[in-house]
Amino acid sequence: MSRPARPVASVLGIGSTPFYRRSGRSVVALAAQAALLALADAGLRVADVDAVVPVGGSVSCDDLVSVLGVPETVFDALPAPGGNSGVSALAVADALLAAGRAEVALVVFARNGRSENRIASRVTDLPGQQFRAFLERPHGWVSPAQWYSMIARRHMAEFGTTKAAMAEVALAARAHAQHNPQAMMFGRELTAGQYDAAPMITEPYQLFDCCLETDGAVALVISHRPRDVSRDVRLLAVRSARPESPDDLTNRRDWFEIGLTAAAKLAFEDAGLGPQDVDTAMIYDCFTFEVLHQLEEAGFCPRGESGRFVLAGAIRLGGVLPVNTHGGLLSEGHLLGLSHVAEAVRQLRHEAGGRQVDGARIAAVTGWGDWGDGSLALLARAGVAA
Amino acid sequence: VSGPLAVPGPLVSPGPLAARAAVQFPEITPYLRACAQVRLSVPRCARCGRLQWPPRPRCRPCGHDEFGWTEVPGRGTLYSWTVTHRAPGPEFARLTPYTIVIVSLDVPEELRMVGRMKPTGETPLELRIGDPMVASFETQPSGDVLVLWSPE
């Protein structure tokens, strides 16, 4: 494996609030709690922070300066909103560090995504609003579940992908969440019968094909400074990209080629790794089919094969590629996938408790958002060469 | 091929969409006017001659920024669909269950349009990708004319 020419950043700290249905606290208060936990985990102080990356516009740098006392001279950069920004925020932080603009970057996501600012009120933050307002909303095509269900249907028709494969994604996530006391669905097992009997939302998606909505916050501290060689998790590569027409799904030539298709290829090249080197993957699981789609486009299985891949047990703990060991957006809660990065860090530190992937050395994290923006981050346990 | 104002005739049914489009998305106005006249019209690049959808300020293949508008047949094939059972917002509750389709138009560029299926008053139809589809122009209570689709 070839070593990247540039210095490699490390995730030094992670912090998270509980995953709430109703936090009863302001977004800024949630952000501050997660940030302080991440800094404590990194063994750093607020005064050490010289870059802030507030994910997805959920909270502003000014909020953090005001509430935490982050230095006023802090550099801030705001990734675009949408589900891709949990991982694309890592790319922004990595670039700031590599450019010498910062030594310690604080990446924060916070939202009262269930009690206050639910998905229906957030879709107007996304690109291409002229198409949404004039061509789509009048027909009642307004929600991510409806957009992505169209891709799922196409995949079912072209490759024979089944509802059973989607069920396996939901059931695996729920089974994993039973090992995660923080998960919203901890203690609430899901059977195949319950999955099948759940209300239809928008075909082919039933209730348990759809992610949770959550209040809470997650933060990461990223730096080039080594801290603790037994716990620092190295960010080997992170890339973000877009599909052909990122503002419109309908008139794209290839519906399965997404931002992740290009981003994954570049990230694996940057890291000198391939999909076969990955021990566990956190896949942005807004909906069950999107896990199948991304497994293919990231290269973990060939296009069209994801159904067979998951039905063979691949994504379960003990399988060839345990996926979303925390339960993911489907069963842990939806903190925009920054929670996926935090779980990858726990796995690589070997601090994941009852859901630990034995000997995990390399983890992948994907982002997915809007009409196919995508990203891949590759992280390594301290001391693992790449 | 001529400019966007060349779609002839009066603005038959100026619903709220047409009024808002004049400010927010003027490039869509000829389409909305054509719908009000029961015609399906799409932009054609004045340089490369290709049809495009949805309307953009520049031609995606060639980068040119002038378009004419061309009437196309309201026929195509089903590209994908979903039947929505749980309304994604209160304003859609009166419609459920409703089917949203993406139709590939019968033009060489394979433009795809999204639209609701015309209600049949019965349980949702069995659909298959590739089914032939036909457009109809339905005046909504708002005054907007929407292109709805039905199996041919």
C-alpha cells in the first residue's frame, strides 16, 4: 500500500448528546454539549480550536464562538446542507488542515430534527428549488422517501432486487442497535413479521424502510497533531462528488451512478486501498434501498448484486462487511451521518463494546444526500499503515 | 425555432404557478402557458437543436443560452413510479393514495417528466416499467393546469 504524500489528519475526539425524540434544549445547547465532549475526548481545550466546520448549516460558527468561547479569529467553512455533509465536512476540515489554515478543527452537527425542524421543513434548503416548486411539488413529489423510491423501483426492475433485501438492511440495523444503549431503538427488537406488517409510506418503502427523526448533536475534533497513538484514528482519505445533474434526478442518464461512484474510486486511490481492505462500513441509511445502492457504488459488491450480498449475511456483525454497527439512521437515530463517523472511530479504537468488529483496522463511511451527492471517508486504527 | 414569447395565444389559465414563475422561474413560463393551451412544450437549443428538460438557462450538452420552444407529443413510456400512501404534508392528504410517475417522452432525447397519475377512482393500477403512457391536461382548483398521466 502506498502512503499518501500529504500529512494525514486524525480524529482525536468524538462527542455526542443522547439521541432524543424531544431534547427540550436549543440547538446551540446541544451543539455545545457535543463539542465539549469531543474536546474532552481529544484532551484539548476550547482555546485550541482554530477552525469550525458546522455541518449542514445546522448551527453557525458564531453560535459556537458565543456559547463556547471559541477564539474569535477561528476559521469557519460551511458545507452545503443535505445528507452528504456529515462526510463532506470531513473533507472540508481535512483541506483546512492540509492548507495550514488550522491545526485543530471542530466539526459539529446539531439539530432538533424531530421536535422542531422535521424533514418536510428542511427540503427547501436543497438545490434546484425552481424544479421542486414548479414541476414536482404541484404533483405531490416532495419528500426524500418519494424521490429515492423511484430509484429503488428502477433497481428492482433492472436487477431483480427484492423487498427481502431491503428488509434485511432494516433488520440488521435493528439487531445491531440492540448492542447500542444510546440507540433510539435499543431494547426494541424488530421481527420480519413486524417489518412486513408495517404501514406503506410510498412504495416500495414501508415504515421500517425509512430512517428515524432525531434531536441531538455530534461533534468531532480533527487535527494533524498526534495525541494518543492508541486512540487516534487516522483519516486516510475523504472524497465527495456529485452525480451528473445534482439538482435534478429525473433526466440523468444513469440513475445508479451517483456522487459516491466517483468519490469512492478517488478515496480508495488516495488511500492506496480497495474495498476488500475495509473491515466495517457505515453507510448513509436514510432508506433501506439506499444502503444497497451505496454498497454497489462504493465497490463493496458489483452493481446489481447488493441483494444477494446482504441476504448472504454480509452486513451483519460477524459477516464479511458489518454495516452500521451502531444501528444507523434507521435504528440509532438521524444525526446526519456524523454519527456514522463517530461509530467508525469507536470501532477503530476497539471501544464498541458488544458490537465490536473483531480486530477492526480500516473503516469506511459514506455520505448520501439530495439527488445523489455522495462521499466516502476511509479511516484507520492508530498504527495501521496505509 | 423562435423565442420564449412565441408560444401563441393568451395566458388562458393564469394560476398561482404562472404568477410565481414570472418572478422565480421565468424559464418555465412558456411550458406553463402551453399547458394552459393543452399542449406539451419543451425548450430546444437554438444552436445544437437538442431538446432539454427541465429548462435551464444554458444548454447542458453545448452551453448555448438561447432556446426556442417545441411542441412534443404527450406520449411516452413509464420509467419509474411510486404510490404514495402517507401524505408527505397536509396539503397532499386529500390525494392519498396517489401514484407519481416518471415518463420517458417519445422523443430522441428521451426527456423524462415527472407527474401524478390521473386518478382512476379505484385501487392503484398494476404498473410495469415500459408501459405506454399518455398525458392529459387537468385544470386544478387553483387554476393551474397540470399534466397528469395515464396508461395508454
